[in-house]
Amino acid sequence: MSVTLDTSSMKTKKKNLTFKECRDLTLKLHEPWRDGGGRKSAICYSNKFLEMTHQNFPIERITRRLLMEICSELQDTDGWTHAACNRLGSAVSMPLKFCQTDYEIIDPSWQIPTFKRWKEKKTKKDYYAYNKEEVASMCKFAREGLLLPDLADIILFAALTGIRAERIMQLTVSRIFIDDDNPDNTFIRVLKAKGLKDRTVPIHPTLMPIIKERIAGQSPRKRLFGDDWLNYDSMYRQYKKCVHTHLGKPEDGHWTFHGLRHSFGTWHIQDGTNIRDLADFMGHSSTKVTENYLHATVKGRNKIMNNVNFQMA
């Protein structure tokens, strides 16, 4: 979606703003919506709000009750989940907050409505980790079998950084820092996710030649991988061939691209990485989440122990 907006004329505008004006400005200037993985979702859900209201809907008419009625209608007619309703609320509230707090074009005396937070049904899905041989085999198949060297690079990058797919696809050259004289100054700065601060991830030596080749002579805003594909879905369709066609993994929802992140965590635990350091690498606010990889490793060790067949006579 191409957004053209004359921000110079809007900077002094305080009244009679429409939601679409605020939304378009946020897409243009708010980094997570401009370059981050949340852009696609923001456009989708904010467009749904405009569809349910109208293109010139004034922000003063946005209320908690209005959004509750819209969500209730979407639940009844389109089968929307509570999670989808919460995303709609976020897509409506963020432009209002950005334009009032950051860009200061909404009168600060106007109180932004506090929207209802729908209770989401929590379902935990297990994503299985790949072992090192499987990742290496997928990379080879992508490069030689599918003739997609860029896909091979993405698979290896995900497994050796633990960065989520949407963040990888949005990663720009400006977030890569390489200092050949001081390895401690060589890292990737990952755009903040889930309300956390930006985090840094060291660059594995295996990735160094791949990254150096991709950033050489490129502008800071150039995406490291995202420009190789029309979107994430087109990349994932090819990735599934590596998993299901090549490795023969079942299509049961457990073997996904996200499993590469789990591979990263599992490998580090197996190879002795301190759990606090691993939590920092993966962006976990608490080591309690990281301990899941420790539990998975313990299960693997128990399985190895059971390989010894011994029975009392």
C-alpha cells in the first residue's frame, strides 16, 4: 500500500481530523508500522474499521461502545475471534496515540477511548525443533534442488539467530553492525517486538560471509532478505517443500518455520549457552520462557538413556 501524505500541512492541524488521516500518517512515520512486521496486520485491520465506518470518519466519534458494537457484529456475521477483535482495537488505538503523543496533531485535552480487551482463548501449540543435520539438509535442498539460494540463506539465518520470520523479512541493512577489528561490536539489532526493547543478537561466523555479501554497497533501508520475495507467504510455500517434500515431515502443524527458532534455543542449551544469555538473544523478558528449551533438552537426554536395553532376569 502506497501512502502519500502532506505532513507539513497537518503538523498544525488540531481539529476535525479523520481516522484515515491519522492511520495514513502512522503508516508513514511510525517505525513498527512503516518498516516492521506489524505493517501488514495494521493495514488489514485498520481498513476493516474504515469499511465498517467510512473514509472520512472523524476521530471524535470513535468510542469504546462503537468498537464493541463493530466487534460484536463481526463475531456474529464473519465469525471473528476475540484475538481478531483485539487486533482491530490495536489498529484503531495506535494511530490515535501516535498522532496525539508523538506527532502532536491531536488536541492533548481529547481523551483517547480505552477499548475493551476481549478475553482470548489460550491454545498452546508445540513447534518441533529441527536438528543440525536436518537444517543443513534443507539448506542444500533449497540451494540445489529448488534453485533458491536466497531461501537457503533465510533458513540458515533463522536457525543461527533465532529471529522470527516476520522480523527477518523486515530486517534492513541499517540494523547490521560489523566490526572486523572488534568481534564484540558485530551484531544484529532486532526491531522491538511485543512491547519489548530492541535487542541485539551476535552474528554466528557461518553467517558472516552471507551477510557481508548481502549488505555490500546497499543503502541502509535495503532489506536483507525481504526484497527476494513478494511476501512472507510466497517464501513459506517454498519452505514447506523443504520440510514436507524433502525431509518428509508430516503436515500436522508442528513442523513450521517457527521451529527454526526452537532449533536455535535447543542447540544453545545443548551446547552449554548460559540460559540468561540465551534469553537475551531470543528477546525473552524472563528466563521462565527460555527454560522450555531446557525441558526439551532433558527429554532428549532421557530418550538417549532409554536406548540402553536392560531388564532384570
